Amino acid sequence: MDSIFSASFQKNLLFLPFFLTLKFVRLSIGIPEGSSLVRSVKDLSRRNSVSDIKARKGGPPIVCLTAYSKPMAQWLDPYMDLLLVGDSLAMVIYGMETTRGVTLDTMINHGAAVIRGSQRACVVVDLPHGTYEDSPCQAYTSARRVLDETGVQAVKLEGGVEFSDTVHHLTDKGIPVLGHIGLLPQKAENRGGFKIQGRDDDGWQQVMKDGLAIADAGAFAIVIEGTVEALALEITETVDVPTIGIGASPGCDGQILVTDDALGLFSDFTPSFVKRYADLGEEVAKAAEAYAEDVRAGNFPGLEHCFGVSKDKK
Ligand code: KIV
């Protein structure tokens, strides 16, 4: 006798436990049905939220770069899950010696520019040195301005255990925070320079505690910068929010680089953890040389670049 179940129904029955498990996982981490954990590159239909980033814990790597301007955001956005308006712009764009010289107003201007140039990436702005360390209230006032005046999704601040109350205060008041532990460029001067963290036992324990404290305080993800690899991996395996590594570990939940380092636009120095993906600085110099030669030789502008010239003359 023919089975009352068709072959395809029987096949579906086989997969039922899998679909139920998937549904349970989605519901428990708050992913709406029909949405995928990873949006395809170039899906510009909506911007990633901080919840999208948080839901990527243990999933496919979260891809991040820094951006400081509208045109750079436009080029990068289709490929990025997150764009960081980092205070590294103090050194990279403004030629300062450290990241500490940049103001909140400057960060806000760059944050607004990056929002204008992006549609897909979750955009985060760094709270600069001197705008959040005094008290959780100071941090709130600064963070509120950043979110209200730029439209970005979150702020980032540097620090571990000693800033967990601040992160708690911000997240309690609805300000999403990206943590930043390990090597802290804003504090490098006080810690004897840009040093890899976690090489000795005390250092290791401290960075571990920092990670736990910032995750507990409600950060939606944590940047781990400049630590020994195994420490970054251990933090990633311990905390329940995504980690984003820079000079950290391939085992982090995501990776970030300073775009100008990766594209060869910033050449003052290149940290050893940077991989160069292009030499745009060289290309800029070549273009400048060609333009200078053209102008000096009278080859630019041609009549085709001028107004009011009759067509037969062009
Ligand atoms: O300011 C910045 O660009 C950063 C990244 C290096 C993570 O904080």
C-alpha cells in the first residue's frame, strides 16, 4: 500500500528536529525569522544595528574598518559590517603625535560625514580622551551628543574594570557601547608607550578581568587591541559578546584595521599586525606627478576642459 505520506513530506519530517532547533536558537538570541545571520555583501537595504553585531557571537567573522570621511565610507560600506570613526584620525588625518588631541566636536563632524556616506554598516564613534573619564555623567553627556548630532549607532570608549560603571551607566540609559581593552592608545603615554598587553601573568589577568567587566557592564561587543594571541582567544571564548581583534587573534569574532594603514595611505609607521591591501599613497603620488607635468608642459587644461569654446576647436 502506498504510504499516506509523500516522499517529500517524509523528507521534511526528517529535517523537522533541525528546523525546530534553528527556530529555538533564533528566538533565544532575538533574530527575527526570515533574516539571515550574515547579510550578503552589497545588501544595502538597511543598516546593521548593534543587535545584528551582537548576534554574530561565534558566527561568521564581523568585518570592520575605520572611516573618517563621506567618500571613504561610500567606498567601504558595501563590504563592511561595522565602520569605526576612530580617534586614530587625530594621527592619521590631523598629523597629531597621539590620539589624545582630538575634540568631541571633531569626532561629531567626522561621524556625521560617515553616516552620510554609508547605508549598510553599523557606525560607531570613539569618545575622545577627556570626554568620558571624569564621571559616568560626563560620559553620558558626551555620548548623547554623539548619537543625537550624528545618527551613529553607538560609541566606543577605552578601558576595562575602572570604566565598567561608566559602561553600565551608558547602557542603562540606552546608549550602546563598544568596549576597547588591551592596548589603549589614549592611555599609552601613562603605560610606557604602545606595548603589547598580557605578556606576564599579572598583565594577562588584568586584561581578562577588563574583558569580563566590560561584557558584564553591557557592552554589545569589545575591541581587543595589541594582546598576546592566546589571551585574546581566551577572552573570546569566555565573554558572551563578540570580540573584534586588532593585533589580537584570528579566533576573535571579528577583525578591524585602520583603513589608511591597510590601504597604504598612512606611511609614518605601520604596526606589524597590519596587512597592506593596496598602495594608494603611491598611486596618489603618481597622479600628482602626472598632473604637475601636464600643467608645466601646458598640456592641461585642454580646450575640452574649458567653457565657451566652439566644438570644432575642441
Ligand atoms: O581609533 C581607532 O582607530 C581604534 C581602532 C584602532 C580600533 O580604536
